[in-house]
Amino acid sequence: MTTLPAGGAANVIASVTGNRLPLTFKIPQGAEGPTGATGQPGEVTLTDLNNAVLNVLSQSSNISNSVLPLSMTVNDPPPQVEVQQIVNKVDELILALRR
């Protein structure tokens, strides 16, 4: 098969070779269509990916820095006051992470 320029006429050439009849097809290209919709962005370089990850990490890693460690030893069994301190600290961390 041979591709012809757009607008050309399609044709078939038959040639006899012994007891065979090979066919050669000549088919024109279609006319150029309209530009399609813009697709998704292509691949990024490893450098761009690393920079994007570092950028996100630099913005999110320090969000919880204002929450200080609880720094306590829990009794066995823990009294209600110790459990409440843990609950308060978890609430503080949740609120810090929502900023």
C-alpha cells in the first residue's frame, strides 16, 4: 500500500506474476482536520518533579510546628486527667493541620 497526498485519486494496480495476482493499493491521505482539544500536560522532567515535591513539602511540613510534644509519662492504668491531656493534644494537632 502506498499513501498519496490528500486530494489524489485512489487506485489499485494488479500485476500478474506466474499464478499470482499481487495488488498494489494507492490511497490518498485525508484532508487535515480541525485542531483538537488541548490534552493533558505531558511528562515532566525529574528535576521539575523533585522541585514540585520540595515545594509542597516546604509548605506543609511546618504546619504542625506550633504543636509542642506532650512529653508525659502515662500511668498504668491512666487516670482520666492523663487521657484528657492526650485528647486535648490530639485536638490541638488537628486544628493546626487544618490551617
